[in-house]
Amino acid sequence: MDAALELAATTRSLASLGLREVARHAGLNPNTFYRHFRDFDELGVAMIDALGTQLRKGLRERRMQAAGTALRVVDFSRPIEGLQEAQAIARESVALVLEFVTHHRAAYTVGVREMHGSSPVLRQAMRDLLDDIAKDMTEDLMGVLRLPGVAPAEMLELAQVIVRQMVFFSMDYLEDETRRPQILREAERFILLLFWGAIAAKAPELLRDERLRFPDV
């Protein structure tokens, strides 16, 4: 698995690697491969599972550390303060992701490449991983962020959009060091716009409920 990652981290996909090439790079007999995997798809799924577990664990640990030291529950009862705190959450979340992918550049690059690779098995494995990361994010954000009227299912939709867009922000961040501050700001603003949009979409419903509760107001 280490040998395949090293070879695939340059300009090639996992599906394009040759068995003998990987075995030679690992210093093993080619027949050893079949003691562990049936084919390269199975090897790729195992790699994505292993790297995905590490990624999810790392991101959740970093989010929880931030929540424990810097972030407060945001309920938007005071809109200005709520938006300021949401901005802090967006900034912290973006920084955590970009820090993690910078420290795991090779693995991240291989994973992103397989999202659009030739193997449908590996493409599905990457889609499943992104969905799992979005579910983790939803669970974590629901603990610190109270968007008015936004249900967990709707927060999951926001998280899925954020996770997929962060794939592109992260690749830009890795490939263009001169634009890193700008990319960081763009990613923060993207997340904030999603939060604001979610609140705005719920505004008519919230106002209607408020009139029903207080008809004389």
C-alpha cells in the first residue's frame, strides 16, 4: 500500500499502476500481492479506507479541540454576535482542513485523482468517504452552531456542499502557495454565504411562526 501510494502520488492513478512495478517498488515478489488483494481495485479501496479513517479522525480531533478552547454555541439570538461567531467557526474549520491536507499531501492528491479516475469502484469509495466526512461535520457543527430553523438533514446538505467544494479549494491551496491567503479567504466566504443563505431561506417560515405565536406584535 505504501509503495502504491508513492507511485500514484506523482502523475498517475492507482488503476494505471502495474503489479510488477508496485511489487518491485515494495521489494516484494509479485505473487505476494495476491495473498492480500484480488486486484488493484481492492488495493485502492483498502488504501482509501485507511487514509479516510486517518483523515476523519484527524479532522474531528481538530474540530473538537477548537470547540473546547475557542468556539461557543451560536444560537443567533443576537444576530451580530451570532454572525461573528459563525465567521470564527468558518475560519477555524477551513484552517483545520487546509492544515491537514498540507501535512498529508500525497495521500490527499491520490484520493482526489481517484474521484475522477477510470475505476468506478474507486470513484464510489471516494464518494462514500466524502459523504462520511460530511456526516461527521454535521454532527460536530450541530453541537456548536444553531442556525435558526435549520434541521439536521438540512445541515447535512450544507456539509456535503462544503466538503465537496473544499476538495477544490484544498487542491488550489496545495498547488499555488502564492495564493494561499486569498484561497483561505475565499473558502471562508463560501462557507459563510452558505450559512447566511440557509438562514435567509428560513426567514419567511420563521416570521410566520413568530406571528402565530405573538399575533398582537
